[in-house]
Amino acid sequence: MLILLRFINKQVSKRMSIKEKSKEQAILEAAEKEFLENGYDSSKTTQIASNAGVTHAMLHYYYRTKENLFNVVFDQKVNLLKESMLPLFHNPDLPLLERIKVGMEMHFNFVAANPNLPRFVLNELITKPKRRDMVVNKLKTILRQLIAQLQFEIDKEVEHGTIHPIEAVTLLLDIISLNIFIFAISPILPSIYHPFYQSEKEFFEARKKENVEIIMRRLKKNDN
């Protein structure tokens, strides 16, 4: 009987744990949408709770403050970006230029899947000095991991005569600038691409290809 009771309690606890995680995930998804669409200041925790299908008290129980909730959402985006890019740039099984190409495409796809993120982050950087320091500190971790190894490999390729010299930090800024710009001006994009492309998807694919070609032309030496 005691063993049966323990088994029942374990199953009940397991179901409760799954249910709790489901509620947390619903809150995070609603918060992400609210923050990216309306910005930090204009976002309301009451609206987030309503969209997540939970009470405001429950949202407060999980995350206490709007700032805590924002930090969790932002951390998830930074970690997703890091996980998508770092393995490619540090993958020794691919030649450097191929890694840069694939890394650029993955970065573009990441931004395309989160199109409101660039404008949201830029707005936070410009209007909130305190938050800017937090954002910069989080991004530094990614950039430091990328730059050191990338510069080492660039220097080796330069010695072999296969690419033109370039600072790794400059290369990363070029890639980020090219990939992010069109999403930073997304409200006016349809008026730009509509006469020339049949759909937003077609335009994005063409833009991604062009961005890669720009970087490859900058790097490649003697068409190697």
C-alpha cells in the first residue's frame, strides 16, 4: 500500500511539474510577443498574463517583476543566437569561407525568424543607458568567443594567400550590419520590394544571397 501511494504521489507530482512548465512557457511566449511588438515601457504585465491564459498573480509568482521577465526573454534570444552561430564558426570540418557563408545564412535566418528583435534591441540601446550596459555585456560574451578563434583562422588563410586581410571584429560587424539592416526598416520594406519581388520570402532569399556574395567578394583572393 505504501509503495502504491508513493507511486501515485510521484505521478501526480510529475503531472503538476509538466503543467507548471507549460504555464511558464505560455508566459514567456506571450511576454516575447508583447515586448517585441510594443517595447519594454509600453508592455503591460496584465496583457501578458491575459495572452498567456494565466492570472496576473500567477505571472508575478513566476517572475516577480516585468524587468525579470524581460531579462529571461532576452537571455533566451541571446542564447539561441549563440547556439546557432558558435558551432558553425568553430567547426573544423568546414573550410573557413564555407563556415562564414553558412554562419551568415544561419544568422540571417535567425533574424528573419525574429524580425521585430533588431528594432526592439536598437530602441532599448538608444533610450535606456542602463539597459544598454546589460545588453552590451551579454553580447560581449558571444563576440569574444567568436573573435579570438576567427582572427586566428583569418590570419592563417591570409598567410596562405587565399583571402584578403581583415580584422575579425570588422568582418562580424559587416555581417551583422548587412543582415540586420532590412529588418530594422521592416515597416517600409513592402513599398521597397513589392514592384520587384513577388513575395516577402522571395525578397528575403535574394537579400540573403546578396549579403553572402558581398562578404565573399570582400574576402576571396584570386577567386580561390
